[in-house]
Amino acid sequence: MLIIPAIDLIDGKIVRLKQGEYNSKTVYFENPLDFIEQLKEYNFQRIHLVNLSNADTEKISDYSFLNDFIYDTELKIQYGGGIRNASELEHLSNAGVDYFIIGSLFFSNNNEFKNMVSLYNPERFIISADILDKNVYIRGWKENSNINIDDAIRMGLELKTNTFLITDINKDGMLQSPNFDLYKELKEKYPEIKIIASGGVSSLDDLEILEDIGVYGVVVGKAIFENKISLKELKSFGN
């Protein structure tokens, strides 16, 4: 199982939110490069990088900051936040982004997503589904897409995109364990998909359960910054 440390940025600082609420943010690193250096020390394979400022404004305002994250590191980057068209993908790919996290666009403008997939390897795309009562919420969790998770998975598979970043909104940032039942149900129904679990991880026990379920990877954020799990423990757990 792939362990993916999370970096959420607002105004260039590493933050974490509770259940997506911007007024609940806590700043953990003023300079994200300080955290990047720690990740490099433990040789993680990939990081989950989301610019929440972009997600909120629905556009990517600055690509140059990515150079600092990518320069002189072998970390693979899965990036999300404000991706709305193929032109933005080109800029991100040229900057060194390895995987594109697509959320709102997939559900609100599926034709544009189809265009993107026609231009890039489908395996580079990660469909982000933020779930509340089985429905997918978009635009920073402000809007119900009226598409349920089962339909979302079927839509993705039709386009040969089989990696899904699935977040239970009720669990995100709460350190109260992930929604194991959700991941188990989806893995049993769709064994061919790669599930990246996100939200609620608070202990190594949580990771062991997710690994037993068979998820492909897990994003770990607040548990690191709140010292619930150390980077050393995460690295020794797996990758």
C-alpha cells in the first residue's frame, strides 16, 4: 500500500482544514520546503499536493511555485486544485507534475475531461470523489453534484481511468479513523479500481485495516502534523 503524505497549501503555507471549512484552517509550516526536506530524508515515493487557494478560486494562478517542490527531488507529485482545462494540464506536466487530481471538472464538465484523457495517459489521472451520504460534492464541498459514488466509478472506468481518490467528508481532518465500511464495499464491488483513501487516518492501526481491505494507497495529512504518526513510522509501515 502506497503511503502518500499530504501537503495542502493556502497562501503558500501548509495548512489542514476540518471537513473542508476554510475558516477552520491550522497553519503547520510557513515554508513548505521545510516539510519537503523531511519527506526526502525518509525517501517517500509520492506526495499529495493540493493548492486550496486555487481550488477556491477555480483557477490556477501560479505554476512557478511547483518548481521549488520538484527541483532536486525524486518525489512523484499528484497535484490538485483549480485544474479546469487541457491547457492547465500542459503547464502542470511541463512543471513536472506526475499525476493530475481531477474533482469538480469530472462531474461538472465531463466532455472537457474526456478531451484531457485523449491527450494524456489515462493512468496519470486521479478522479477525486468527496463523499457525503454516498453523493459526490464539488467546488470545495460546497455543491452536491447529484452523482453518487457508484455512478462516478462507472463513468471513470468507461474512460479507462481507474484510480479514485475517495474522501469521506465527515471524516476529513477529524482524526477519528477512516470510513472503513465505505472502502471495503467499493473494493468488493469494483476490484479492478485503485482506491486512494483519504480522511480520518489517526494511527498505524488505521493503516493496517486499510491495507487489509486492499486499498491502493492512503493520503496521510493531519496525523503527521499533529504527531499522531511519525514520518519514521509511516516509512517503516510500507510504500
